[in-house]
Amino acid sequence: MDRLSQKTQLQILAFIGVGGAQLLVDAAVFHLLVQWSVPTVPANFTGRLVGACVGFVLNATMTFRSAMQGRMSWQAWRRFWMFWFAMSVISSVLVRSGQALLPADLQDSGALTAVKLGVEATLAAFSFIISRQWVFQT
């Protein structure tokens, strides 16, 4: 990380911390809903929605606060939800595809939650770039 500015390095570390908290909330909600027989796609959207609320507030107030100039703008809020919806569609397609590839005896919520965690981890790097360059810019 030598070539990245100190500000960018700190943002990456904060984004990873916030993302970890967001992912735990998202995965926990997803896991519980799947346990309660909610279909995969609605469970994924619901988990991502709850996690996104946590993530937006934490990223706006901690990770990208200098870009936000100490306040949350409606423009950033609108861009966040547009981006969230697009990423949720991609995530749901990938999680559902992963579920279809699992053998029938492994389609329990534990294996499916592991698929979801892999999908979300893969999308995280792309999410940082878009959040930094578009969502939280004023």
C-alpha cells in the first residue's frame, strides 16, 4: 500500500471494518430468514437492506466523512440506494446461482450462508471503488 495516500489507506481500513460489521448483520439476517423458510432472493434482499442501513450511516460518518464535509447529503443518499439496488440484484443472482450448484443435501442455510459470504466478499472491492468515487462524493 506504499503508493496509496495515507487518506486512501485509512479509508480502506475503515471500509473493511464497516464492511465487516455490515456483512455480519447482512449474513445474520439472511441466515435467520432462510432458517424460517423465506426464499433465497427475498432473504438476500432483506439482509442486504438491513446491512445497508448500518453501512450507509457508518461509511458516511466515519469512512468518507471528509468527502461528505461532515454531513449526509440527499444526493449521496440517492446514489447509495441506486448503487445498493444494482449490487443487490447482482448479489441475489450470484447467491441463487450458487444455491443451484449446491448438491441437494448441502442446500441447508449454513452452506447457503457460506455461498452468500463468498459472493459479498467478492463484491466488496468493487463496492469500495464505487462508494469512494461516486456514492459519497458531493
